[in-house]
Amino acid sequence: MGVAGPVKITVLGSGTSVGVPTPGCDCAVCRSTDPRDNRLRPSVLVQYNGHNVVIDTTPDFRTQVLRARLNRLDAVLFTHSHADHIMGLDDVRPFNFRQQARIPIFASPETLGAIQRVFQYIFNGGEQPSSVPHVEIHTLNGEGFDLFGQEFRPVPLLHGRYPIYGFRFGRAAYLTDHSEIPPESMEQLRGLDVLFLDALRHRPHPTHSTVEHSLHTVEQLQPRRAFFTHICHDLPHQATEDTLPAHIRLAYDGLEITVGGD
């Protein structure tokens, strides 16, 4: 897997589907003054050779790209079609205006079908009384693909019974919303410098990995560094990190990591 050069990864959101603070909740984490306990919905920005690629357009997408001061968007990759991963798609419109171009989106056939149903007005082909996002559809079939000189490889995962994708790019991989990594996918995740993993909480969940499960995955894969993401309000940032090995950290909104080229 070739690397186009140094790759910068920015965590746009490290939270679960309802975010942290969670509406209506008065727990200690939701009342925390530690900014790392404020978690928008899960997404990352991948930057290399002047290109900006976002994985998932969350309902917080507008806030996330404003906070990251993003002035160009070159492509969007989707892991799956749950609301916390797609509902910000309409907010690519300002990038269409600025760039005067369609934005490529990449997803599995199932995910693209759901996006086309949810955002019918984008894809119905009729005359529009107002602006709509302009996107260019690319269907993922499980094979790696070149994107501006960087190979991205879909990594099949299970989100409960629901098949989704994570992505490997160079010596980094981003896996969110998974409860299981199939054996064949584990083999795609060897030799990583940076691995992002779902780690919702300590208590078991039917569709998400736990801290303990993800610790076991890190032990098996032996990445140089690992970051847990898709975190709910059960996990206070500092207190949780204090229990983790030094090479495993909790992701937080705004975290920036650079992975060097081969």
C-alpha cells in the first residue's frame, strides 16, 4: 500500500450517535469542563498532497469543517448509511459553489442506495428551485482505489449484523461503528502506524466494540499507536486515558496526527 506522502488526520468528531454532552443528560461527563469530553459525531479529515478527504458527513459536518477552517473538499468516503454518518451531506454545497465542481462520494452499493433515498432531491435529476449538492457517485466493491495518488482500501466490518466499511490508507486505518472485525479484515490491518478503533464504553453493546474488546484488537494487530473513537458519555477522557497503555489514547475532537510516507 503506497503512501502519497505525509498524511495528516484530523479528528472532526469522536463521539457516539447522540454526541457528548448528550441532550437531557446531567452526568459528570456531560457536565465536564474538559474540552476533550465535548464530542461531536464521528468523522475524520484526511489531508495529503494538498487534497482534503472527509470520512462521513455527520449531522455536525458544518460545525466540524468550520472549526477545522476547511476551505476545500475534494472527496467524501462513507462507512455506512446510519444517520450520524450521512446527514450532513447537504452541507457540501458551499464547496460546490467555491470549487465550481462536483464532489466525488464513495460508498458501498447499499450505502449509496440509502443516501439516494434520504436525499432524493439531490439525485432526482429534475429542475431545482434552489441549490442542491452536486456529487459524483463512485460505488465501492471492496477493492482498493486510487484517490489523488493515495490508495484507500475498504475494510469490511460488522456493525452488529450490518456489514459496513472501515478504510485503510497507507499506514493508517480508520474503523468506526464496529462490533466485529472479520479474520480476513484483520489481515488487512497489519503493519500500521496509526489505528482508529470504535470503543463506545466498558459495558457490552450489541453493535459496538468496547474498550476491553478494542484493547484486545490492538494487542493482536500491534499498531505503533492506537486511538479509540465513537465514545459515549460513559468514558471521562482523562480518567479513561489513565488506565490505558501509553501507545493507546482516546481520540478527541480537534486531535491532529501526521503519518509519514513510506
